[in-house]
Amino acid sequence: MTRLHVLALTITLPLVSSSAFAQNTEDQNAFDFSLPGARSRAIGGAFVAIADDATSAYSNPAGLTQLFRPEISIEVRHWHLTNLEPSRGHAFGAATGIGVDTINGLVDDRFHNDITGLSFLSFVYPGNGWAVGVFGHQLSKYQMDRRIYGPFFNCSGGYRVGNTIATAPFCEPDAIVDGIDREFPKIQSVSVSIRSTGAAFAYDLPSRLSVGGALQFFNFSISSVNTVFDARDPQKYLPPNYADPQNVELVSRQFGSDHAFAVNVGVLWNKFDHWGFGGSFRQGPKFAFSTETVRGAASAVPGQVVVSQTDNPFHVPDTYSAGAVYRPDEKWRLSVEYDRVQYHQLIEDFRNTAFFDGSPESVVVSALMKLDDSNQIRGGGEYLMLLSRSRALAFRAGTWWDPNHQPYFNGDPATGLPAPRWAVLFPRRDGHMHVSGGIGFNTRSHFQLDAAVDFSELVDTFSISSVWRF
């Protein structure tokens, strides 16, 4: 799971009923586009130009021709996920000091979850200048639960009546009185799983050039619930009332399962004695899921179905990778890699279900909601300490930069205009650095066991993998 890396309910932004009720998108670690295997993880994921074990069936299929005997690989990963959510405080102005509105500036709450699972399994059979393989891979395994307190923000000069009559900055009607608006408190639960099975083939060409490809079949499921609670007068400045069902403004659900095919192709060039170069393209599958939003007891029309759709798009980003490896001798291996992740594809089919088509707020939100592609730079090294002719210990370390890849509202940074609520819901975040390391033991003929850790601000990953050769 980079642990998309974005989930804009998350991931495709199925926004519900009112912008006040939109589910936020800090699920930036819902995907993990790092390549499988603890060995790869330990060197910062810079593996596309190495690709010399059974994990290459997914990482870079062209590398399968480097194998000399059949191999089986297996990996188990544990993820410690941290989710930041703007939950408290007062944005775009000073706190009023009324009730719970006492904190100047937005404050993030931190939510955590731990997930463990089988992340990769493969079998590769090499021939004379060719190789075939089959594999299973967990692209996303994400769960998060949270309670959003409901931050305050300055929002004066505009108004909203329903979804059709509005002028910027689209405040709730009761904000006209004092110029202060509040994001509605929420209880949110998110679960996403994307797993694939695939078959790969590789072939050697002249000049030590190899090419390979894989066809993957993906299984997708999503289940999320966003329960929104009233924060209008007289509840506006009070703590969230989660316990009273009469205070529920609406409940939005995203759910469903789907299947899709996608391709993965790669190339590897080892013409020079000390240098190798590799590249790959991993296509992101496209899915569809359902959304339903029902008004609660605190709304004007309890039980009214506001949104009911069965074809909401979910496009996993495509990934392009290019890398190089330098082998000064048989003990050292240094590698670098550049990954381009097309995160904009998550919202290129943006469907705003919060408003009627053409409403003023819908036009503003659609125009100013952004999601940047990610340019990831990875680097790492491996040192082999020979224990005997056939056994060695490997010491590995790496790092990589993961830029911000969550949707953000591109409004005025000082005021949030023309839609301060959306600037509160979708802030622009910074990226974060990953630091990784690991150790491995191998017998050059039969067995390899590797362990790795990868630490960052939002995701800590622990990996154990093994390769058997026979």
C-alpha cells in the first residue's frame, strides 16, 4: 500500500449532500506502490533495475530471465498507519472564545490502525532465454476509523439556501449572524482492499536486453460509512453530540466490489559489466462502486435518499518507473529509481454528488479541486558479507521521498476564498521522507530470507520475505 498512498471517499471524491458533509481525504496512505519483497523495501524500493528474483514477476517482468532455476517467493507485511485529520481549532480568523471555539488555527487529530497480511506470493520457471511466472499481490489493504470534532472557520459575505441559490463563500445560513461557520462533526469508517493475481512472461533479446510483460486480474472492495451530526444553532458552539440519533444530519455509504484487468510491462538492459538499467509501466485498473446518502433525523426531510448511484468511478493511478544499478564488485550494489505515479487519475472523472449540476458552489469546487501527480525518488544500497562460498549476509539501507498526493482545494491560503469550507476539508499537505533498512541471509543455491523496515511520518512498514530455489 504509498499508502495511497489517497482515499477521497474518499478516492474518487463522492461528495455528499452538502459540502459540509464531505468525507475528507487524508487517507493518503491507502495505496502502497512500493515494489514487493523485503529486499526491495530495505533499499528504498529502488529495485526496478535489479529485478533478479521471483518478485520481479510484478516489479519488472523483464528481470525474470536473470533467474537460473525455479523460484518461489512469499512476503508478509505489517503496516502501522497514521491518519491526520483537521478536526479542531479555528481557521481564517481568531477563535471567538464561545463554547468549544477556543483554539486559534486548525489542529489535526491523529488516528492509527495496524494491519498485517500476506502481501506477495509468486512462482517463476526460467527456460533458455525466457521465463514464465505467476503471482498474487496486495496493492491496497486499508482500514481506518475516526471521529471528527468539527473545526470552526471565518465565512462571511455569502450564503446558501439548499444547493441551488448561493453566492461565494457559500456559508451555512446561520453563519450570516456572526460570520463564523463550523464543519459538521462526523464518525467515519473506511475499508478498502485491492488484490491481484497475474501471469508474467519474459524473453531475452540481443545485446543483453530483456523484455517482459504481465497480465493481472484485480479484485476490489470498498466499504465506508460517514455519519454526519448537526452543528447548527443551538448546537453550533457545543461539543459534538454523537450519542443522540436525533442529532444525525445524514449517513453516507460507499460500498461494492468489482473486477478488472490491467497490464504490467518492463525492460532490462545489462550490456555493461558494472551497470544495469531498467524501466516498467504498471497500469492501474478501473473499478466502479455504489454510493448512497440518506438524510437523518436532524435534517429537514428525515429518511430522504439524497444520492443513490451504482457507477461511481475508481481509477487506480498508472505508474512509470526508471532506474539504474551500479555493481562495483560482487559485494556492493547501489541503485536509484524514479517513479511517476499518475495520481490525477483518481479525480479525472470527478463526480460531484454534493450539488445539483451547474450550481454555483459545484462549479467553484470542480474548478479548484486539485490532485497532483507524484514524482518519487528512491535510492539504496546492499552490501554482501560472504560467510562461505555459498552463504552470505546482506546489509541494506535506503531512502525515498513521497510527495503529497491527496486532493486539495486550491483557494486563497489566507482566507480559503472562494469556498473556505472546502479549504478546511481539503488542505494542501507536504510530502514526507521514508527511511528504510534491513538484513538478509542467503545460500546462493537454494534459500533467501530477508527482513526490512520502512519508517515515515504516516506509514511504518515491517516486512519479512523469503525465496526458495530448487
